[in-house]
Amino acid sequence: MKNRVFLSVLMIVFVAMKAQSQTNPQRGSIITNHHETLKGYIDYLSDEKNAYECHFKADGESSYKLYKPGEIAEYKLDNGGAYYVSRTFPVGNQQKTVFASYLLKGEISLFHLVEGNTDYYYFVDANGRVAVMKDENKSYRSAEEAMKVRRDNVREVSQLFSKSTATVNKLSNLDLSPRSLTRITREYVENYCTSNEDCVQYLVDEKSASTVKAKMRIAVGGGLGSFKVKPLSGIKADDLSLSGFVPEFGAGIDLHFPRMSRYLFFQGMVLASLWDMSKDSYNVKFTNVDVQLGAALRSNGDQVVSPLFRAGVILGQTAGMKTTDMGDYINGHGTTKGLYIGAGVDIPIGKPMLAITADLQYRHDNKADANLLQVGLNASVSF
């Protein structure tokens, strides 16, 4: 029975993820080849798809229009999280017109492109010279092979950074990434700038452009708890069910994948609950510390009040067990495993989000052969 419930929860999460991951609309704009700016929504896809497709729905339109590289000059998100321009660059053994991610603008500008298993970084100086560094994201057979690839990379780029041997040395030993190459290029341009204007301009906000966004969450709540336990082996007695109020508090993290979905995110929480259950002369007190892992789904975007659904698994540990008149039932305490499911509302309060949910939690304590059922309200804030 428990396995069927668990599989059902996973199926619901999978279907919701599949349904919501088809589009990822973000406010943005396109610049046409006639230098006209159009505002609307961009379906923000993966790095590789963004290089060859721009799905844009202008304000007032009901559907998206597909633009290929060369058909528009550029497109970008309003929050600074992405900026793509139509450029022709060497990709592999041929020249391709692509939407390249524009990372840095200056006397040396920097562009990024993902193609297959390779990251391409294009450096373009004020005279239009292009130099390329490639990160093929593969394991090399030897340290000598890896060093040869690194030397080939730096040899081409070093001509653009010829005023600083130190910069070339840094590039020789650098782990390639958009962040590290943007930093190195910015430092070089600022130190050797010959223009009277601003020497360098960030075009992408790293936090907004991140493919994974983490938010802290703190939670407090409480509700009715039920503790049902079987008698010890050899004891003739009925199952015993005790109940009481269970306060709960904790903290955790939400992981958002904005390019996959605006609506679905994943949660990891550590929650402590205080159990004090009684019936007649029977009493049991303990602390239960849970790790909850699961997914949450908002039915609307993150700018409006939205229904919220959450579900996942529970791994816990009971501690500090104290009992009264329960020698026939309790034999220590141990790990708990179970499921949770909840529904409520998510409310934006500025950048933080306040979630109020009604949660149903079920756990089983293997050592004590006890079932823990908890129904209550939970208020949490993510920021």
C-alpha cells in the first residue's frame, strides 16, 4: 500500500513537471534588423537551444513566433539574465551564424556558445579580430594531451591580451567558465583601456542568468498528531493510538530551475517536531527530526498569489523518548520513513514568498513498529 502511494506521488510530480516544462516565458525584448525594439515574452530555453532559436510573443499577440539567427539582431531578458546577439563565428570546422550569449562589452568583448559537448568562448577586439577558446568537456587520455589542448587555446587568444603576460599566464591555468573568463577579460580591459568612455560593460547579471537558483526557507507550524503503536511480541493487547498537538519548525532550501520551468521547484527541509501524545494513563514524549525531500508546484508565475502543491518523502529520527505506562508497547526509538503531501497558497511579499499550506504527513518507526500521522498548517518564507 505504501509503495503504491509513493509511486502515485512520484507520478503526479512527473506529470506536472512534464506539463509545465514545455514553455518558460520570461519578460524580454527583441531588436529587429531594422533596429526596432519589440517588448513581450521570450520562451527561455537551454543554452544550446537559445543559440539557434528565439521564441518570442510580442505584447498583444496570442502566440509565439520563431526567429532564427540572422532574422533578428538580438534578444534579451528584462532582468539582465540573458543577452543574445546574432553573430557569425567559427564552430567546429565551419562558420555558423548563431545567437551568441553576449557576456561582456568593451575593447575586448566576450561571447559564449554551447554546441554539443563543447563550450566556445569568442574574444573580439576593437578591430574585429576574433580569437576562440574551446572547452570540450571531455576526459583526456593523459596530462600531456590536456596540456596540448590548453596551449592551443591560449596561443590564439594571447594575441588579443599581448599587453599583459600575467593575463596570458592566468588564462593558461584557468578552469574555463563564463564567470572566470569574464572576470579575466574585464580586469585586462580596465587596466589597458585607451578609450575615454566606459571601458567595459557587464551584459549579463550572473545571478539572474544562473540555471539553478537557490532560496533559503524557514518554516513554522503545527497540527494534530496521532501515534499508533503495536504491542510487543508475546503481549496480548490491542493496538494503542495516542494523539496530541505537534508544533513544528525548521529550515531548508528551494532549488529553482528557471530554464526548465517557472512553476516547478524542488525542496529540501530539515524539520523538528515535538510529540507529546496521551490517552488515559498512557503518554509518550519525543522529538522527531525529519529530512523532507520533494517537489512543489505553483500553478501561476512567481509574481502573483498562486495555489501551491507539494509532495515528497520523509527520512527521520526519533530522539529523547519518554513514556508513561507503555512498557507493553514501546521498545526504544529509531528511524522513521514516510511521505508528505500538502496544498495551500503562495503569496509574494516583495522578493520573499510566504507559503501557507495544509500538510498531511505519514511516517513509520521501524524499531518501535509505530505509525506517526500528522495533519496541520505550515507557514514558511523563502528568500
